[in-house]
Amino acid sequence: MIAPTLDVERGWIASGVSHVAGMDEVGRGALAGPVSVGVVLVGADTGEIPAGLADSKLLQARVRESLVPHIAAWCVASAIGHASPAEIDSLGIIGALRLAGTRALRALPIVPDVVILDGSHNWLTREQDLFDADAPAVQRVQMLVKADQICASVAAASVLAKVERDGLMCDLDAAVPGYAFATHKGYGSDLHRQAIRTLGASDAHRRSWRLG
């Protein structure tokens, strides 16, 4: 398993910026529940990376959960934003990701100079953001493939977002019984698809998606 570092973040800080944020999303491919975006802010004084930190997809649930307080104590600040199934249906998944990411950024006490975003597609900003009052006030977004495995801030963001979204899906399991949301977290498992065929789609489902 690749151990993430702060090399990329420290490179930015060495260039003169004050704060760098790692950002990652979870729930993009689910059939139900929100899409969630985590953001973790680091600075020049950010210390040793929490032991065992890695991309959330590579960690067992109990390990992810145990990392949450260590991440909170380690970073400058962190936040998580969500976009609901109804917002996903209305805006599309890219628009919903942008909304959730913007909500996460607005919840931070400090605006980052740079956001490191996993992947090759910048879903956080768009060209008209220069004239959009609702756009996140970020000077630069760096796209980096496998950032969730390479960059400690992005790995930490993925862990926080995954733990919070999983908790929301467990709560939803109790509120909307019959779909076993606590088991599959809204993803398209055979169990989930069979429940949709039997019960139909609930308000927790992304109705614009192919659910069957």
C-alpha cells in the first residue's frame, strides 16, 4: 500500500502560499444517498502525518473511523460538504460535486490558496467562476491523478468524507427500511437493485439514474 506524503503540499508552501487543501469525493457512483466531498487544510506548521493514513478505499472501516480524531488534530482545519439525491437529479453529478465541494470550502475558517483535487477532471471550478459570486474563492486547483494515494491531505479528505457519508447511509437505513443502505451504502449491489425492483425507488434514490 502506497504511503501518502506531504511532498506536493510542501512544494506549494515552499513557493510562497500559506495554505493548501486536499479534496476528494465519495458516493459519486452510488444509486442512493448524497455525494460527499471532504477537504483538509494544511500549512507550514502541519506536522507528522497520522500513522496508517491512506486512501479511504484501501482501508477497513474500523481503521478509517479510528483515523478521524487523529486527522482532526493533525490538520489546520477540515470540512465536508454534501449534495442530496434531489440536487444530483437537478444539477447532474458534476454540478452536484461542485456544489458539495463549494459547501465544504465555505465551511473552512481559512480560504486555501491551492486545492489539490484527485483525478484529471476539474469538477470544482468552471470558466465563468471569474464572474460568479457563488464560486469558491480559490486561486488555483491542481489536478493530480492518484492524489488520494500520493498526497496526505487528499487521503485525509477521502477518509473524512467516507466515514461521514457511511454514517449518513447507516442513519438512512433506519429511516428508510427495506433497502439495506447500511450494508451497501447506496451503491449498486445485487441486494440493492433487487430491493429497488421490489419496493421501487425512494426519496433517497437518484431518480434520474438507471436504477434497475
